[in-house]
Amino acid sequence: MSKNKITAVTRRNIADSLTEERLWYHGRLKEADFLNRLYDLSSMPSTDYRPEYNNAYKDIHQHADMNMGDWPPGWVFTDVRLNLMHGDDDVYLRFLNETLGPHIRSDNDAADKLVDIITSIYSQRDLNFIMQMKYRVGPYLNGQEKIQGRRN
């Protein structure tokens, strides 16, 4: 039994919404550079058979940053190396929080739209998210289970 509270359905809804709205998770960074902040991409395998792209960083840089049409929009959500659809909730929340950082996103309107999408999808599911200021640098999502009240 999974210890995750964030379901694959919820994760898929967020991925679809971000892709439809063209709110790119990586903001103003290259995709490989953004993901390298969260994962050690140089130690992860490549999906490319060519020796010059022998790790995930080089693979992602080549196919997502340099040749953007190689992979479909939203590929990051289904890449098995990153496991965002089924991986640990803490890793997924780190990913979402990183998308909101002021070092990633200079446009407050886009950050607000991201927060609106994420919180509206979660409020339809089994988690609430509380917007907090983390070290006064930008928005931060903190997942909490909904508390169901009882009628007396």
C-alpha cells in the first residue's frame, strides 16, 4: 500500500492543466538546469543511445532545451527517471515548490496562476494546500490532509 496521499489522478490533472495553460514548470531556466536543482541528472541514465548524451542531464539538454520538438510538452511528468507521477509525495512537493520560486519565475502573474491551478485541483481531492512564505523569498506549498468534521 502506498504511503502517498497525492494520487496519480491529481498529479495528472496538474500536469495537464500546466501543459494546457503553457505554464512551463522550469520558468526562465533551461529544463535540464531546473531539473538538476532537484535531481543529480549526471548520475541518471540517458534515453539516448549516442555516447555524447550518456547521462540524463546531457539527454534532457539535447532533447528538451536544444531540440524542443523532440519530446512532447509535459514530457517531464511522464519521464520514468523522474517518477513525478508515482514517486514520493515529498519529491513531488519539492518539484512544485521549485516551480514557484522567484529565481525560477520572475512573473508574479504566472506564479499566481500556477498556485491557483495547483490549489484548486488539490481542493477537489484529498489534500488542502496552505500558501506560506518560506524564508520570505516566495510562495511555498505545504500539503495537509483535509480534516473532516463530525456532526454531533
